[in-house]
Amino acid sequence: MKQKQKIVVIGAGMASGRVIENLVETALDDFDITLFNAEQRGNYNRIMLSPVLSGEKTYEDIVTHDDDWYATHGVNCRFGEHVVRIDAAQKTVAGQNGPVSYDKLVIATGSAPFIIPVPGKDLPGVITYRDLDDTNAMIKASQKGGSAVVIGGGLLGLEAAAGLAERGMTVTVVHLMGHLMERQLDEAAGYLLRRDLERRGITIRTQASTKAIIGDGRAEAVLLDTDESLPADLVVMAVGIRPETRLATDAGLDVARGIQVNAQMQTSDPDIFAVGECVEFDGNLFGLVAPLYDQARVLSQTLMGQGAAFVVKDTATKLKVTGCDLFSAGDFADGEGREDIVLRDPARGVYKRLVIEEDRLIGAVMYGDTADGNWFFQLIKDATDIEDMRETLIFGPSAQGGDTVDPLSAVAALPRDAEICGCNGICKGTIVDAIEGGAGDLGTVRATTKASASCGTCTGLVEQLLQVTLGDDFQMPTAQPVCGCCALTHEDLRRLIKSQELKSQEAVWQELGWKTRNGCHVCRPAVNYYLLADWPLEYRDDPQSRFVNERKHANIQKDGTFSVVPRMWGGITNPAELRAIADAADKYDVPTVKVTGGQRIDLLGVKGEDLPLIWADLNKAGLVSGHAYSKGLRTVKTCVGSDHCRFGTQDSTGLGIKLEQILWGSWTPHKVKLGVSGCPRNCAEATCKDIGIICVDSGYQVSVAGAAGMDLKETEPLGDAASEQEAIDLTIAFVQLYRENAKYLDRAYKWVAKVGLDWVKSQVVDDLNERARLIEAFELSQSVYRRDPWAEGAKAAPSFQPLADLTLEAAE
Amino acid sequence: MNWIDVGAIEDIPLRGARKIKTALGCVAIFRTGLQEVFAASNLCPHKGGPLSEGIIHGQSVTCPLHNWVFDLNSGQAQGEDASIPTFPVAVRDGRILLDGTELAKRSAA
Ligand code: SRM
Ligand SMILES: Cc1cc2nc3c(=O)[nH]c(=O)nc-3n(C[C@H](O)[C@H](O)[C@H](O)COP(=O)(O)OP(=O)(O)OC[C@H]3O[C@@H](n4cnc5c(N)ncnc54)[C@H](O)[C@@H]3O)c2cc1C
Ligand code: SF4
Ligand code: FES
């Protein structure tokens, strides 16, 4: 009789389970197998722990090999017993209950969860998520209700979060990166996933870092970097895994990040093999079962003396959270020579992105509709030439030559209570009812519902509703979309951002069906502005969506240098400020110093690298950015007024300074310039500014919508104010109305021409409640933006320097 | 290949760019996605605009001076008969690597 080979296996997980299955099924008589497992049980389907956690399955449902199976196949089981040492020279392993010798040893110890080294990590109530015991501990904890914090927004963390929420806990996910599952998903899919999880009551905190877990005797709260503390009866750490290599390291095997194996799964000791998540092959680690099953097949063939070699293949990821349908495969990042195809269908909440390189599909990310995932995955794995189906590729196998997304779907997808007309508070449902009741054109809809009857910026949306409701019976007037990335006009875009409460760029791209990954130089600055104007607290200005001047807080010159214009409030300066400007001009070799048309001084020709330095110097003298570059408040020109002038009626200089100090820092659709003159002689040229104030004996004449640039236009009277405060209020309310309603890059005079001065007056002058609301909204926004960007820029000086200097290297 | 480490990927903001000085002029490094990085000449062939100051969208950059749009894969300018040289670049363990040999060869050409 043939001598049986003695095989010892350390770890009864998913990888070794497959190896043993292969061995006993094809060559039961050749092997004598001893199987150690630290867990109290044999092999079960670990990836189904999440359904067990959420209550959809029980442990019994997910057992792969039960006691009977091991008995039938003659496997000696030593469950609940850790292997503590491998003696490679003696060819024995030491279990907690005694040694056993081997001819061939298989290490299949999987991974250990990574624990972030913060204070409190060892408190009771802090759990990792790896095995059945962890799962049971979470189920037990959840029975008391309360709140849970899951640290880590990757696959495991989110499955844990969803399961705990399902069991009634209040769950917050704390994630270090900018979007969820950043290794598998791009920002767009990450946004959709977040939206769906939030809809089921889970709070998501991205870019949040854990400082400590606090509690008296057990976990009570998670403390973030920002010193905010999140209550937590249960803390789940799911921040990643690392290969369990301790036995191999102690035994002197070659170990890098994982136990190093060759393509036959053999370690540096010819009689020791390793398989599963504990191995490293050719620099790769593994965290999903598909490649582990390949490894298992190769290892069993190797043990049976058949030639086989393991090769790394692409893997695909899905998340096992019901209702969050996502799929990602291949490589969707990092690429010279790569091209994107993007499809978004807001009505169905669908996003798909394909990444193509040299006529081959190399990556796919999709959300909402993942039915074609495997088809795309196959194209990736087979490196199929997709040149011929490129045009229709994104529609999947069934729709080769198929349809495209309807630009109207964003409007079609709106709920009935979405507000369409902001002026009159008219919702979609009311308008649709009117159309169905016979209002077949814009005029009739206006007459019956008042929608689009006031400022008119929602006209485009009302027309789209006519089209969606009436179909071909309605002839859409052609309107100019923002740019080629979308089908919406600026007005529609603004209205939809408000009514759908879109608070991030990703939300806009997805919900409004953008055709590009993240817009272009035309639409992105506009979207950035609309978001920050409508959601000042939730959304922050994104410098990467701003034209260079507004990102660098200086005007770029034709030779790539910059100009620097410090603010001179109301045109007033003093010797100390002038001295600081002169010193800075000397110190930074400023070639040109010029007095501007806006009553201040321009330092032209400053090198980009010097900007933070010159700002710091000017800041020391109390000088701040003059925003000579921004779509925001520029200057408030004043005359000397009643302080000095023999004709002056009021303190025009003082009012100008007050207005400048209130308005500075705010972002507006285009630049905003003010003038305040002390009498109708108008030395401050107030009547050709966006807002001009003429002081008279009886008070202040506030006029708006002037221009002296490409068009020359006198201001039109907005209203008269008896007091200085009222003049200020009218000014702020006008600026805020402009901020809330105008199209990006429309100067105030262009916007007023569109909506009509009468409507503007009705909001700013006549309706005192609306005036108060506008002022309050402006103040809220200014609580974020009324600050000096130079002071912040000066602190970030290194980012203004070149990333590296290779002048010496390249010269070789 | 002669990979030169020029910095950490976090040193460039998402959808942002930084320039690198070389003896043969500045090279712009663009970061379009979490790990997606491109390298190309910093100099716009139109009137010399600094491309690292442009707006980066998809896999393109728009020149800050007069809005020419360049595909970062090919260097081709949209709708213009002009292009910028692009250079091999890689990201490994969070570091950006630029191919020095290629850089010297192409800039010299
Ligand atoms: C520096 C200054 C000229 C000067 O030397 O006096 C100036 C310089 C520029 N102006 Fe101006 N404007 C300056 C006062 C004016 C004035 C006069 C005024 O404000 O009283 C006007 C006419 C009034 C008006 O705005 O209606 C003026 C109308 C324009 C326009 C046309 C705007 C329009 O809507 O028609 C532009 C183009 C634009 O903004 O799109 C413009 C754009 C520019 C830009 C920013 C061009 C650019 O994008 O690079 C120039 C930057 C030069 C630089 O490198 O610094 N500048 N510009 C003035 C700065 C004032 C300040 O202290 O901030
Ligand atoms: C909750 C969850 C969800 C997942 N979802 C998915 C998914 O959807 N798709 C997917 O592809 N993958 C998923 N995975 C990953 C997948 O489960 C693993 O890739 C796979 O189980 C790894 O198999 P393995 O055999 O290498 O290790 P394991 O299955 O972890 O088995 C290793 C075993 O070795 C034991 N062991 C360790 N050290 C010793 C020792 N010294 N002595 C004795 N025994 C020891 C351990 O106790 C363990 O039982 C998920 C994982 C988890 C935890
Ligand atoms: S505005 Fe009137 S008061 Fe003031 S400086 Fe001019 S002329 Fe004199
Ligand atoms: S310099 Fe680049 S577009 Fe003119």
C-alpha cells in the first residue's frame, strides 16, 4: 500500500477549505490531513457574515463544511486550537494541545483586522469585523439599541453599518478619505452610495479622522480630530486588514507584506506552502475570494504533483447591502492614454463609467444598474477589442445600437413637491396638474399657476414640464445650455440646485445628468458658484473649480507673473500703508507700481512663488486682499464728502468704507463695484457702477445696474433711503438677490435687464420681509466668506512653490 | 527608464496641478483623480500660458490665458492644430515618479 502524505493545514478558512475539498475529492487515499483552526469551527462562507449580521441569514445557512463532512472525508480536525510555532527543520508544528509532524505544510491563516493605534482601542465595546464571534458580538450589542460608530467606509465597514442599522442602531460611519470605498469607486459612485446609505438613516462623515475612543470602563464615544465627539455604545473598527504572517516570520520564511510564494504557492521552504489572504505573490496582496480560489486550485494540483501556475487576474467588487447596487472592476484610475465613457440617468439613479485604453476596456464602475457588470468584466478579462462597439458600449450587451438618455429625465425625476418657481412657491405637482387640466402653453401656465410669472428664471423648467407632460404636443423653444456637458440652461441649473437640494458637485453631475466626469472650464466654475451661493454652510468654495486668478488670489499677467492689489477701504489710505506697499515693491522687485481706476495701488509683475511672502508682509501692515481678481466685491469708490468738501451733504467716504467692510469677501455671479458720491456732482462716478449711491440733503439715492465697461450704461433708481442704515440695507438686499438669482458671469445690469427692475424693486424695496430675509441670508454666507484669503494663502506658502526642481538632473 | 521621485500625490490637490522645474523648461504634473496623474509641458503653444494654472476637468486642462483645451493623454489641443509634449509618469506607494530619460530626450528634441 502506498504511504499517505502527511499534510498539515493551519487555518480552516475559505482558501484552505477549497484546497482540502479538491484533495479529498480527487485523491482521498493519498493524503492524511490535519486541520488546525483558531476559531471553534470549520470552514464557513465568511463573505456571508453580513447577511448574518443583518438577520437575513443564520450561521447554519453559511456553513460550508460541517462536522459530518470532515468525518466522512477523514480530516483530523483540531478546531479552537491555535498553532503556536512551526519547526521547519524538524518538520513539525506545535498546536496549543501538542505537536504534529508533516510532510507538507499549508499555511492558510488569512488576515488580521488592522487596529488603529488610538487611545481607547482596547476598551470593551470596540469590535473588529472578521469572524462569526465578531458578528455575534455585534448582534448582541445591537439588541440594547443605542448608537454605533463604524470606523472605516470600505466594503466591510459599510456592510457592518448597514447590518447594525437594520438591527435598529443609530449608525455613523467615520471615513478618513473624501468618498466612500475610494479604492473601488470613483467620486461619482461614492456620492450615490453615500446618498443611498443616508436615505436609510446612516450618517456618513468623510474626511474625518479618529483621535481616540473614550469611555469609563467601556466605549462611550469616538473623539474626532476636530474634537467633536460622537456617542457610541459600540465601535466597529473596519479600517483594513493585514496578512496574518506571524507564524511564517517566526519560522524564518521569506515574508514581505505577506508570506512570499511562487506561482506554485510554495514558500521559501520547499515543503511549506501558503494560500489565501496571508500570501504575497509578485508584489500583490489579495482581499477577495476569487483569486484565492485560483490559488487553491493551483496549490491542490501542486500537492498532487500536477503542474499548475497561479496568475493574477482582475477582480470585481460588489457590496452586499440590499438596495445599494454597485459594481467595480479593473483599473479605473492612474492613466496615460486612457479615455472615459460616462452615462448618467438621474431618473433611475444610475451612473456608469467605463475606462478605455487602446481600444480595450480596462475598468468599469457602475451604480444603480449593475446588470451588465459581468459582461463588462468579461470584456476586461478577455481584453476584447471594443473599437467597433465603442459608440454603444456603455448601453451594455442588449442595447448595442440602443437608446440615449433623455435630457428631460432630470425634470421627469423630480418629486411632485419639488419647488419649480421660487418667487411664487409653486411646486411641480401644481404645474403638472394645471397642464393636465388644459394649460397647454407657457402663457396659460403662468396665468393659472403664477409659475414663471415673476422673475422668470424658472421658465425653462416650466417649458420642460410642458414637454414632459404633453410630449410632442408641445414645441420646446430652443434654449442655450450652459455648455456641452449638460442639457440645461443656467437658469434651469440654478433652480434645480435649489429645488432638489443638490449640495455637492457630485450631486449635480449625477442628478442632472452631466455627460462628463466633472464638467469643464465653462460649467464647473458656474456650478461651484451656484452651490456656494445656495448652500453657504453645507458647501465650500472649491478653488479647483475657479479660474486661476480666483484660485491664486491675484491677477495673472500675460507673462505668467501676477499683480497684487491690496484693499484701500473706500479709497482711504495712510503713510504706514503706503510705506508697507513701497517696502514690498522694493523687496520683491516689483517692476510696475500703478494707481488703478478703482482708487488703490497695483503692484504688477510679482512672481507666483513670491505671492504668499508679499501677502504676509502686507498683512503685517494691516493690508488685506483687494479682490481685484474676483467675481466678488471689487472696490467701493468714494469722494471726500461732507468731511472736507464744501458741497458734501453726507459722509460719503464713511458710508463707502462701511459698505466695503460689510460686502468684502463675498462671491457674486460677476464682479460688483460700488460708488458713493457726496452730492449730485458725482465725483465718485457712482452712476456707472453696479450699485451707485448719491448723497443728497434728504438722504441717499440708491441706484443700480450701471456699467462702464464693454457697455456704457447709467444706473437706474432702486429707491431712496432716509437713513444711512436704510441705504446699507437696500444695498445688501440687492447684492443678495443678485447672488441668489443671476446667471454666472452676468453683470448686475444684464441680470436686471432680464428679470426687470420692477421685480427687483418688489423684492428689495417693497417687501420688507423679503428684504430682511435677503440681508439675513447674506450675513449667513458672510459668516463663512468675510475673511482675508491672503492670510490663508500666506500660511500655505509651500504649495506656491514648484513641486520639485530637476534642473540639475535633466542637465546630465 | 529612470524614474525620478518628484513628490507625494497628496501635494497636488484633486483636480489640480503643480509645476516642476527642469533645465529644459517647466513640466506640469496634473492630478485628475485619486490616483490619476499626468505630466506634460507647462507651456501653452498659443501664447505661453502656464498650463499648471488651468482648470482641470475630466482628463483635460484648459489654458488660463485664452481657454485652449488640451487632452492630457495625447497632448492634443481641441480644435487647434497644436499639441503639447506629454511625459511618462507613474504613481507608486503614493509617490509620483517621472521618467527622467524620456524627459531629457523629448525636451531636447
Ligand atoms: C487694474 C485696473 C486698470 C487700472 O490700471 O486702473 C483694471 C485691470 C483689469 N481689468 Fe478692469 N481694471 C480696473 C478698473 C476697471 C474699471 C474702472 C472702475 O472700476 O472704476 C472698469 C469699468 C467699470 C466697470 O467695471 O463697469 C473696468 C472694466 C473691466 C472689464 C469690463 C467689464 C464689463 O462688464 O464690461 C473687464 C473684463 C471682465 O471683467 O470680464 C476688466 C478686466 C480687467 C482685468 C482683470 C483683465 C484680466 O482679466 O486680466 C485687468 C487686470 C489687469 C491686471 O493684471 O491687474 N475690467 N476695469 C483697474 C483696477 C481697479 C481696482 O482697483 O480694482
Ligand atoms: C464580513 C466580510 C465580508 C466579506 N465580503 C466579501 C465579498 O463580498 N467578496 C469577497 O470576495 N470577499 C469578501 N470578504 C473577504 C473574504 O472573506 C476573504 O478574502 C477570505 O475569507 C480569505 O480566505 P482565507 O482562507 O485566506 O482566510 P480566512 O477565511 O480568514 O481563514 C483563515 C483562518 O485561519 C485561522 N487562523 C489564523 N491564524 C491561525 C493560527 N495561528 N492557528 C490556527 N488557525 C489560525 C483564522 O482563525 C481563520 O479561521 C469578506 C470578508 C469579511 C470578513
Ligand atoms: S461729490 Fe460733490 S461733494 Fe463730493 S467731492 Fe464731488 S463735488 Fe465735492
Ligand atoms: S496662451 Fe494658452 S490659450 Fe493663449
